[in-house]
Amino acid sequence: MLNVHQVSKNFGSFQALRSIDLEFANGVYGLLAPNGAGKTTLIKMLATLLFPSEGEITYNGENITAMDARYRNLLGYLPQQFGYYKNDSPQKYLTYIAALKGMSQAEASPRIAELLKLVALEDVAGKKMKKFSGGMIQRVGIAQAMLNDPKILILDEPTAGLDPKERVRFRNLLTSLARDRIVILSTHIVSDVEPIAGEVIMIKDQRILYKDTVDHLCRRIEGRVFETYVEHDEAETFRSRYLSLSEKQESSRLKIRFLHEGEAMPGWTPVMPNLEDLFIYTYRDGQEQEDKEPAK
Amino acid sequence: MNGLTDSFPTSRSRIPLWLRLIGYELRKSLRGPVVPALCAAFLLLNVFVMLTANAFPLRGEIKMLSGIAEKYGIRTEEPGYTQLQADYRSGMEHLNEIAVEKEGVTYEHAADFWAAQSGKAAGSTASDPTDSTDALPPDPSTVPPSHPSVLSNPTTVLPDSNPQNNGFGVPYTEEELDEFYLTAVMEWYAVTPDTEAFYRNLDVQNYAEFQIGKFGLSGSAADVIREQYAKLDERTEEIVSSGDHGALFFPGPMYKMHSLLFKTMLGFLIFESLLLTVLVTGTIAKYEFEQRTAAVVYATRRGRRTAADKLLASLSASFLLTAGLCAVTLLIFFGIYDYGGLWNAPISSYFNMELDFPYLTWTPLTVRTYLLSALVLIAVVQLIFAALSFVLSGFLKNSYYVFAGFALCYGLFVMLPSIVPRDASFWIYSMFTPFYLILNPHGLFMGAGTLLYEGKEWITLSVWSGMIGFAVLLGLKRFGRQNL
């Protein structure tokens, strides 16, 4: 069990996270918030790259900072900006990361072969990564995170650069992995989280706003999401009155999915809200915040 | 989870994990063209310096001098020296026999023969060789030393390899000229001035006052200088007593071999190694941040302890590059300049003196031991520089800033004596830095100028090693708690 107790993080006078309390058991957790809301700060603290200004993070009751290498031995981490050695091949790179993870060569070699197959890079295992596409690099990143068969797998924007087929395969992989480990998936892409996350955590104003299952979260706006058709010349007026969630062109009219907190009007069809609706609703006022974390 | 003691007890690899990780770090710094290209450029530069040195055209004579030292030994008090004088006298007799036969003249010194032949070759009338006052051995108390040898006469024309075209206009054969030349070279050693008198008359305290006046020192700074020169005076007595003062060496005024090897060559090697050290250390230390791999690397089990691997890799790379550069350069140098018979010659020899004050080492040092000591010192200094660069990298954003930060440190420490009051002994101690130490590699381990303090080298290295070691430990501890 991974616990976050009253954790705050300050960068100078800027408070990036305030009094966070979280609990993670085995399963997939979706960490959902717009860019700059503090997701990466929380993730970096879970990965021991940042230290809490207040509070503590524990694993099975023991402070992860005190656990030091023992904690990191349980950890697999894919950072948001995954750096790699462009002149290395995936094979060489993963061998190095395996050494950093304390794996013997006898352990590492079959594991690397297995993971390269899993992320469909076995054919280019010996090629230099400088010629790889973004998606291929991201798959190397996923492989390195999983090298040590971690009990805690933290993935920050893992599907960036993956094509739809790879995304589906990746989601299935995470679902199978989550049976006996904690998987924390940080993203601002709702569709990555919705199908697989046991619980979704939403951060707003540097605090945890919600932590619940997708169904429970969606019920928060149940009865407030509708669909209707509007003429093109009325669309602008409609958008100014209601929160548009999605729009689709159908024959000569627009089909608008929107949120309204009052009485339904004739011609409106109530629909089941989804996580994306909640996301747009929750962050409707917020411009994406600049990342206040000091530049390194 | 054994940290540095982790190992892979497998049949595939028995290399300990920590060693493998250091290897990975070394690979990061050495791959790419920069370091190999710099090493090649530095080696080419060093060879160019050797080939354009003033001594390069004289390397044949150097080899001959070295051969004489090898054959007769280097100590004037040993039997070999008596043999050398006997062989020289016999050579002079033979020279005069032939000179009487072919020119009807005799020469008191072989150098006179060469001066006369040079005059003829230049179309001038040679002075009466027997009347040449220049040919007399010098007064040993005169400074700088002079000698009638062919070796110290810059106008000497050396024999041509073709006897029919030797340029002297006299009927000497090539064999005869070669023999006379060897006699002239032996003369340098055989007709030695009274070196003991020179050392005994050396006014060391007067030299101290000269240095104090030159640098405008007063108070405790001047007192320290006087005290050190008083010790040097005692050391001079020891040098004379040991016989080191009269030992044979390459004639300093003519060849300046001490300066060529220890000032020019070691000077180049020191600064080349320094550039490589700072470059490699900066690259290794900041590599993960520049490649944006820090988040992956420092979140692994090894985690922040990777910084210790990087430190060890930086120190290893600095040592290996310094050692490699020095080894190749010096192998080429000693291939060109033959030191065969003079490896055990003392640096404090009268013959090694190049300017107005002899090289006086605080402990008996031969060419071999001086060179080895200097190389050890250079290696330790480079390790200190690597550690300093590593500490700086903890505060600076990238390897370029580390380079700039190091340059700034260097400038500040070299400038320190110019801003410290010259009436305090701290003025002396402000020069006790590795930055200052490497400015004069030809003056290490000896008393000269104002940086003459006995044992300054090892005091400096010990104190700085301690300070840098402490700073490194603090830096590693700080990194362990640093937000990345």
C-alpha cells in the first residue's frame, strides 16, 4: 500500500501541491488534470525525484525516502519527457538501465528480449535510437519502466506518440499488469484512463478534487448533460449560454453535447455523462497553468 | 541491496556492478569525437613544440653528451671522470698534432679550434688561438657561467658531413673533424670551472633581498622569504657536500634542457590535461541533465548513488587521459632527446644552471626522480581539478557552465596573491594552490623566486585534497537530498 499523507510541495513562494492525501492499492489509477496542475510534481515525488516540503509518502507504512534504494527497487517510472541516449540501441540502453536497477546480466538479458518483443521493437533491438520515431522511443521508455517487474509502475503521459493500435495494446498491457501491482497513469488524455482506471484522481488548484471510480465520478454530473441540434447561425449564441462539451456536424445542423445545470428545454435529450464531460466541466474556468516548477 | 558491493555472480560477467557502472559513465564521456580529437590535437601540438625547440637542431650533440655521461659517469669525484680528463688530454694532443701538421698552429682548447675554423668559414681572420683570453676557463664566481666550449659558442660552425665540402677551407678529413668535435664536447666536462667555489660564493641572502625588493614585500611576508632562503643556504652546503653540484649535466646555458622538458613540455601537458579533465568531468557530471535522462536514471535502484559512480568515473578518466597524454608525449620526447647517461644526474648540478641562479632542489632529486615526482604531482593536481569540477557541477546548470566556473576559479586563485597585502605572510600562503603550483613546473621542489617554501608542493596537495574531499562529500550528500 502506497500512502501520501498531507503532502505539500513548495517551489520558493509557489505552492505546487497542497495537503495531498492519497492511498494506492493494487490496480490502475488515472491521475487526471490539465497540464501544469501539479500532476508531474506529485508523480516526481512518488518517484523520489522531488521531496515533499511537508507531509510524507509511505510504502507499507515506511517512509519512501528512508527506504531509499529498497523503495526504488520496487519502482518502474516513465517520465513525461523521456530522455534517452540517441547513439545507443534499445538493447544497449536497456542493459544499462538494468544495471542501474541492480539486475544481473543473467536476469537482464531474457527480460530485455521479452520486453522488446512486448513493445514490438525486437526487430530494431540493435539499431541506434536516433533514427527512431516518437512512438518507438516511447515504447523503449515503457520497456525500461517495466524492466525490474516493478510493484509500483508510474507512467507520466505514457501514450504520447503512440498510434491508436499501440495505445489499445498498451492499455490492455496495463490492465493485465495491474492485477498484482500499483499502476499510476498520469495523463490529460481522458480516453487513456476511462477504459482501464479502477479509480481516477483529479487535481485542481493544487489539491485533490476527486478520487473515485469512473462511474461514481460521472454521476456527479448526471442529469446535466444533454444533446441537441442547433443551426449554424445560432451556434455562437448557444455556446455563450451553455458549456459545450463536444460538437458534431450532422447534415446542415450541429449536434452539440453540452452541460446545463437547470431545467431541460424542449428538444434537448438527456445523455449519460462520461469522464471527458466531467473533465471539461471541472476545468471549464481554468486556463492551462504554466508550470511553476523551477527550471533545472 | 549492497550498494557499491553489488555484483553479478554469473558465468556471463564477473565484473562487479559498481565497476560496470563506472565503465558506463566513462563510455558516456569518451564516446563522440571531441575527446579523441582533442587528444590527437594535443599530441600533434606537443610533437610540434619538440621539433621547433631550440635544442632540436642540437639533438646530435645531446646524444653525444649523453653518451659521454654514460661512458664516464656523471660524478667528478669518481674514477670515470679521471678517465674522461685523460681521454680529453689525449684528444687534445692528437688534435694539436694534426693541426701543427696541417696548419702549423696549436690550440689550448678544442673550442679554440672550432672558433678558429668558424672564423675561417665566415671569411674572417681567426685570432691567434694561443692568445685567446676567451679560451680560458671562466672565473667560477661569474654569473652567469660561461665556458670556452664549442657548445657555448653560438657562432660555431659544425662539421659538414662531406669532408670535401666542409666549409672550413682546410684539409681536415671528416673523421678528424668528428674526433675534434667529440674532444670539444668532452672539454665541457673535462675543463670544469671551480663549481664548488661558485656554490660557496653564492650569496643566497642577497638573492632573497633581491626577490623581496622585486615584489615589494615587507613585514612577515619578507621574513618568511628570508627564513626560507636561509634554509636554502644550508641546503646549498649539503648540495656541495654531496657532490651534486659538480655532477655532469647537459650544459644549461646552451641547451636549456631543464626548461624544455619541465617548463615547456610539462607546462603544455599540464594545461592540456586540465582542459581534458574539466571537459570530461563536466560532461560526465551533467550528462543526464543534458540528455534529459536524469528522471529515469535517478529513479532507479542505484538512484542518486550514480553521482558517486560519476565521481569515480571522472577521476578515472582524468587520471587515464593525463597518464596517456604524458606517456605518449614523453616517449616521443625521449625518443628525440637522448637522456641515456643522464637519468641519474642531479637537478641541482652547476651544469644545469640556465640563468643567474642554479636550480637548487630541497631534497636530492635526479632527472628521473624529479620527472616522476612532477608526474605524480600533475596527476594529483588533475584529480583535485576533477573533484573541483565535480563539486562545481552540483551548482551549475550544464557542462559549459562548469567549464566557465572552473575558469573563473582558476583566474581568482591565480590573482589572489596580487590582491593580498604584501606585508603579511598570507601573501606567501595565497600561492599555495594547485592553480599556482602548475604555473612553474620547472621550479617544483626547489628554492627559487618567491614560491620557494620548502615542501610547498605536498603541503598544497595535502590541504587541497582534504578540502576538496570534504567538499565532494558535502556535494554528494547535498545531491542526495536535492530536488531533481
